[in-house]
Amino acid sequence: MTLMGTNKQTKIVIVGGKATGSKAGAILARRLPEAEITLYQKEHYHSYSSCGLPYFASGDIGSFEQLTVTPYGVSKGPEFYKNSKGFTVVPGALITEINRRDKSISGKLLEGNEDFEAPYDKLVLATGSLPNKPAFPVADSPRIRHFVMPEDAVHFRKLAEGGKIGKVVIIGGGYVGCEMTEAMVGMWGIEATIVEKENQLLPYALDFEMSRIVERELSRQGVNVLTGSVVKGIEVDDQGNPVVHIQNREEIAADYVFLCIGVSPNIGLAENCGLEIGETGAIRVNDRMQTSDGDIYAGGDCVESFNLVTKSSIYIPMGSLANRHARIIAENIAGKETVFPGVTGTFLIKIFDLNVGAVGISSGEARKHGMAAKEVWGTFVDKPDYYPEPKRFTLKMIYSGENNRLLGLQAVGMGDICRRVDVFSEFLRRGSRVEDLFYLEHGYAPPYSEPLDPLSEMAGIAGAQKRGVSFLNFAEEIDSEAFFLDTREESEAVGLPWPLPKEAPEGGYLNIPLNDVRNNLDKLDRGRKIVIICSRGARSYQAALMLKKAGFNDVHVLGGGTLAALS
Amino acid sequence: MTLMGTNKQTKIVIVGGKATGSKAGAILARRLPEAEITLYQKEHYHSYSSCGLPYFASGDIGSFEQLTVTPYGVSKGPEFYKNSKGFTVVPGALITEINRRDKSISGKLLEGNEDFEAPYDKLVLATGSLPNKPAFPVADSPRIRHFVMPEDAVHFRKLAEGGKIGKVVIIGGGYVGCEMTEAMVGMWGIEATIVEKENQLLPYALDFEMSRIVERELSRQGVNVLTGSVVKGIEVDDQGNPVVHIQNREEIAADYVFLCIGVSPNIGLAENCGLEIGETGAIRVNDRMQTSDGDIYAGGDCVESFNLVTKSSIYIPMGSLANRHARIIAENIAGKETVFPGVTGTFLIKIFDLNVGAVGISSGEARKHGMAAKEVWGTFVDKPDYYPEPKRFTLKMIYSGENNRLLGLQAVGMGDICRRVDVFSEFLRRGSRVEDLFYLEHGYAPPYSEPLDPLSEMAGIAGAQKRGVSFLNFAEEIDSEAFFLDTREESEAVGLPWPLPKEAPEGGYLNIPLNDVRNNLDKLDRGRKIVIICSRGARSYQAALMLKKAGFNDVHVLGGGTLAALS
């Protein structure tokens, strides 16, 4: 048994060598140059970016080493951390116990199988997450695996490069699952099926109708999407090929199966030494990232977060939060009180050419929290239509029907959604209301934006809703007795216009371009439910105001327009 | 004489038919369906986007008509405003006088030369701006003109398409001048010279060193950039070709000269009827966009703004502000008190492949306002280096040395700067401090961003400055006695490394990669001024901390790195 750290320096021990651990170590070494800072990590490989693994699998990133080096190509191993950052990294060290009474950790050096103990003055837990265990039986096979660790990606990449994989099933339609479909199909031409038990993809980020845009894009790209599909079990056939059994569906044979069913906080060490675990199952920390033991800090994927929108605990494992936790931990240990106020829950993912983003909570989440949420939709372009190649996106905004407080935003499309997610996140953090979006002074020039930011436009749409305009969810089936008023130009409104019910009722549809609506109100039946449609939602809303002013009562607008409903 | 509007409805008169006027009319027609709303505009052509003119000149936009239609192709003429928006537009109407006592306007219909008068209950002035008059004599020639009105763009485009222009001089290095160089060179292969009297391009948006990045890009693209060049006059030679005379420089002959010397508020009507004019020369309005006459509102390019950073008046003619003014005006006239709190001054421009942005005030502006401003720089990529095609940009942040309040941001590079400008604008609006940037929860995924947002990184760099790290402006000449410590990898540090003084002193440079600095401190002279360089600034800062910890006193970091200084 080796007894480490017997001198008089302040001893800071960090457990876990990815984002939180290594960044906390680096900041601590700068703030407390006299302290002895030691980071223990189980892995032998150098600190790497887990978020990059799907892009390594896809071949977008040439070699795994690219995920383990600095921007200038230096490998992030112990020597780098010692020389460039000023603290010690001990790889291949499995920590087995935290002894809070005498403030030390016990562990085992995997090489040589040597036990060791190390005292700490302050301990940082950055133990990350572990892949979820499937709720169904899974055969033991190298061709059925999680997609979490570097070896998962390396193994797949080797087979894909060798042309050994023709058909893959991905279990789980969350963000890793969706990213993986692109990795499979886009780069390797693999036939991919994604199986999700909920009735939609990305259930934790998007509401159903927004997820439908993603699902259509995946289908267009040739991905076989099975939602509402509960896996009963995964077996291997006589040839060793995986077979996925799904309730009420035919089994699917594949060359490879990936379990992308999420991760859970790795809390074993914390739990065993009696640290408080939150209701989400992750380590509970206060706003200085301290656990229930004031000398033990924790951050990254092993802790729970405070959701600034719902004011309740949430588990969000995210590399960006892990980086921010590291600073809070280091500053507080170094004596500068610094707080982490909570999270808004930003989410971004690229799925083929589609940008998908969300922040705050969905309508579904709002309902779960008993909030009276209202929702509006709009489709926009990310630069003026006259500028070359404007790109489209659809926004959904969720806000409180009681006090107009902003609750969430979802954004899907090929246009630039990042700015909107960032800005909305900042509005959410401040507890802003719908009207505050009018104050946004976004950067404007035709190559980048329209004069009025889409978020301000969304505030206008919410205002119209407050004043009585009814917006319909574009994925909901519309009453087959409804009459459709199509306000698009004739040239746009060609073919059978969505969203006519499958059996369009006699006289159930009329195309009157917006500019002609005012003078043709007599063509519309005042006794009937009227659903107004256009491409992006803006014209319908203006027509709705004309109809309401003219005394029509049962008037509704297709939120986000046909482009949201169909694209 | 026609007397308009003699019935009993509330009469709202709008003067000016571009962004503010037409949008205010549209919102008013929705809010006050019973009101009589009439917009008078001098122009005969339909409402168009002035911001799009440079892109029409360049050929990026096929026809001028594209600037005058809705996204669905309907021309924004009187019929459109009547039918789709619900208010009256009278084109070709020159308003000559506002009679505040009897609340009416007088004017002349250009067609038929008919005088008219119209009473108003509320008047909206959206008279826009007029091109500045040059401070030097200019010959009367169709080949010397402003670039402000559609006919300027149409005229140029016709000649350019006919291959009639080989050489153009652009007077003024502001944003229109810079956009025009791209229009000339990029599309039409015209030889362009840009002449700016200040010692830098974009003097109202950028500080000198950031403008140098733009200047180098223009030079690389073949644009002849003449800064610090005062035009004495523009003549025409015997063949009718313009000749530009510049102080202390040779004259320049050209086929065409553009005056891009800015605009001034068009305040004639307001001034003549005694409305208060602010110190900037634009119409003064309160935060409800009311002029000194409570029944007269004004917005767009004819009014001045309140700068939220300097807390003083500023003149910022911007299409995005014009749109926002329109809503404030309309809501207040419709009886809903709504305020416009002021501006942060966002600025975006695309110059060839370079994205250029700014918000808040520059260091130069801060000095003018007597603010003790500090400045820091950093160079970043807009996605992780391991992801394909990360794109670079350099940020400069200005903050108060007294209380850490954020004052401004400048961003130049090929990477995604828009999100940063938007978010920083929102931080400025809230009067945030440097530390608040750590709270930003940006959207993160490798295709879009790094785990820690560059704005949070900038807060870290400012923190280092507060703790005593000295950052050098990358455009300032460095003391030729200084010793350069280059912390880049050997493979990066090839050739004569900038920013060595032209005559590199003996032993004035040493390349020690960051990872080796800690163990090679004895190679450095403690008595000498040491300037640490790297590519983006991050390594230098870490090396600076090592040197300071080891007792070196005169240690400085090249802000933004060699990539900022050289790119």
C-alpha cells in the first residue's frame, strides 16, 4: 500500500479525468499554485471529448487521437497536465472508497494491482455517467453494444471501414441515437433502423409535432424510423447475428445493434460514503457545487441540476455544463465564492442537414409540472428572402398563460437556429416574459438576418394569441368538417393542399390569396369552422384578423404554416 | 386643393413609406381597425429594402423587384397595403409642411402637381435619412454619385452588366463603402479603390487593430485600400472620367466614383414645425417614440437613439431599429403604453468571406466618454478543432476597469460571430458585468460550438487581466528591446515569427512550446521585457502565469495571438 501526499501542502484530490475533472484541475493549479492537486482516472487513454465520438464513428473525424489532443496537437496525457497545466494525473487508478472521517480516498492502481490511499483537504467528484441498463434481455455479443465509450466507437468504425456492416439497428431515439443514424447512413451507406419506445424521436427535447419534422428528414435520408416500438429483447441467431424483437412488430435482423438508451449518473462512490443523492438519482449539490459534505465538491454528469424554468431538480448530462461546473468548483475551493444558479437546458443536435435545438421546457414538460402553458409556432428564414439562399426553420415557443413568462423554445430547420437558442436561453435565465423579446437588439445585415428577429416575431404571434387568434398544432388531425381557407398565392397552392383531411369534404377548401381575402369574405361560410393555411403562418394570421373583424367566430390558424407541417 | 379625410374616424397620417412607416401602418390597421390610416410617400416605386441595395448592385440579387415584394412574391404597392394590411398608401406625395396648430399636413401630389391638405389626430414621421453632403467640391457627373437610392444601384448595375466599368473609387470606408467593394470586385471584377479619411476602415464600429483584419482581407481580395486619405475634390477630365484628388497622394482616375460618406437624418419637416431636434441632429423622441409634440411620433432613420452603454444620445440609422420603432409607435398610438429603452448598437457586415460584427462601444468611444475602459482579445474557433472545418474569429471585449461593466464587443473572422453579437447585445442591455458572461448557457454540440462559449472564455481572459496579466494590443508596435517567447509547437512556429520588430535584436526570440516552458525557465532573462506569443492567445496566457509565478516581472501576452495579428 502506497500512502500518497504526506507533505504539508493543501491536498486536492479529483476523481475523474474528463471535462469537469481536468478543467477543475487546471484552474485550481492556477489559483492555488502551492496546492498539491492530483487527479485519478480509471481510464488509461488520455482525456477525450465524448461528444465527438459519434463524429469519429461517422468518419467525419479521421482518428480517435484527434479527440484527445489540444487544438495545437499535443496529447492531453499526464505529461501535458503536469507541464502545461501544473497538476498531477494518475491514469489507471480505480477509486474504491471515500473515507470521509479521515478525509482520504482508497483505490487500486490497475497496473500492478497495487492498493493506495490518498488524503484530501478538498475532494472533487467528477465520476461522470454510466450507460443505462436495458429494460429487456440482451444477448451477450460483441455486435450488440452501447455507444458510450471510445472502444464502442473504435470497434464500430473498424467494422464499418472494412465494409462488414450492412444493416444496423439503433435502440433509442434520443440525441445519440439520432446522431448515430447520420453516422451510419450518411458516411457508410449502412441501412439503419432506429427504434424508439415513445411515440416520437427526441422525446426529452421536442414536442411531438416538432419531432415529426426530424422524423420526416430521417425518412427522407433512408433511415427506417420505428417510434412507439417497445423492444422485448435482443437475441443472436445461429450465425451470431443480432435479432431485435419488438412488441407487436416483426423481428429485425441486423449485423450490429447499438443501445443508445441514455446514461445515468455514476454515483457509487458518493452513495457508499453517504453523500446526499437527489430525487433524480444524481448527486445533490448546492449552488457552489458542494455535496452534503462541505469538503467534497461534485460536477459534470454525476450531479443533478436546478432547472431555472421549473424550479426543480433535473438530470442533464452535458459537456458544456461539465465545463462550467469545473470553474465553479475551482473558484470556490480557491476561496472565491462563486455560484452556479441553475440551468435552462439548452440542446442542439445536427441531424443530416437539419439543425435541431431546444431550450427550457416543452409543452409536455409544462403539463407534467402543472403549468398552464400556451404554445405558438412560426416558420422563418434566416436572411431576407431576396438574399441568396435563405434557409428556413420553424420555431415553437412555450409560455405561461398566467403571467406570460417564457418557458421554452424549440427550433428545427436548415436555417441558423443557434443564435435563437443562445438568446432565448439568456432570456429564460432572467425569468423574462414574452414582451421582453421585443427588446432584443439582434445583429442585422442581409447576409445574416432579417430586420426583425424571429424571436421578436414570435412575441408578436404570442400577442395575437393573447388577443384571441387560435393557433392549431400542425401535427394534430384537423376536424374533418372544417373548411380550409388557403391564403397562399395560386402558384404556391398547387396539388392537393395539406392539411386537407384524407376525404376532403365537398367544398371544404378554397384558395384565396391574402391580398384578395378582404374583398371575398362573402365566399366564406360564417357558420363553419374555418382553418386558415399559408406557407409560414404569417398570412394566415393576418387573414384571421380580417375574418374576426368581419364577425367570423370559429377561425383558426395553422401554426407554422404548411412548411412546418410538411417539411 | 383637395381636403382629405373629412369624416369622423380617428385620422392617423404617416409620412414616409419604408420600414417604419409601412410597418407602423400595418400594426395600426390591426390595432385600430376603425381608424383612417394614410401613408404618404414621395417615391413612386414600391416599398423596398434599402439594406438590400448593395446586394442588388453586386448581382447577388437578380432584379430590383425582388427588393419590393413580399416573401411570396406580391409587390408591396398601394394595393397590397390596402388589401393585405388595411391602410392607404399615397405614393408620389411630397409633404411640404406640418401645421401643428390645426393638426394637419400640407403637400403636393407630384402627378398633376396638385396641392392637398390632410388633417391628423396622430402623425407619424418616418422621413428617413438623406445622403451626407461631401466636404469637398464634386463635379456634376452621372458617374459620380451617392449610393443611397435605388436609382444609384440600378444605374451602376446597368453599366457593370454592360462591362462599361473597369475602375471604381469608393469614397468612405464605412459599412456601405466596404459592402460596395465586395459588390465591385467579387462579382464584376472591377478594380476598386476605397478611400477613407480616418486611419482605418469602419471607424465607427471597430477599433484600429480589429479594422486591420478587415483591411488585410480587402487587400487580399485585390481591393486598393487607402486609409488616412482626405479627398480634396472630385473633377472630371476631358473625356468625362472622374478624377479623385487626395491630399498628399497622387490623383486617381476612375470610370465611376461612389460617395459612401454616410447619411444624416431627414429632419426638414420636423425642424420647420418646431419639433425638438437632439444634439445629434436627429429628431428627439422620448421612450415612447413621441416627439416634443405628443401627437407626433417619429421613428426610423430620422430620430436619435439613447445609447444604453454611454447613457447618451446617438444617431444610428438601422433597418432593424426602424422596424422596432414602428411597433412602439403603433402600440402607443393604439393606447398600449410601450417603451423603447434604448440601443446597444449592434452592427454586422459581411466583407467577402469575413464576418464582421460589433455591439456596444469601442475603446475609442469609451475614451471619448471619459470611461476607464479595459480591453482583452481572444481568437477562437466556432466548433471544436477535431470537427471538420472549424472556422476562426477574433473577439475584442471592452469593459469598465472601475466596476467590470461590459461596454462593447468586436468580432471579426470567418467563424460564426452572429450568436456572440446577439448574446452580448442582450448582456449589454441588462447592464451586465464581465462575470455574468460565465452564466451564459449557450447551445452546445460539436457541429456548432465548443463546450465553453467564447464569451465565457473572454470573461476568463478579463479575469486574468484583473489578476495582473498584461495583454498587448496586437496592432501596436512592440518595443524593439523586447524578448519574444513563442509558445507554439515547433511545427507551427516556422519562418520569421511575427511580431518580431523589423530588426530582430540578437537573441530576441526563442521558441519553447508551452509544454516545455515550465522546465526551461532558466533559458529566459528575468531582467528583460518578455512578450509571449502563440496562435490564439490561450497558451501565452498560461505561460505568462508560469513566468509570473516564477518571479518574472515584465511579462506580456500578445492579445488574440499571431492569428489575430496576421490574419
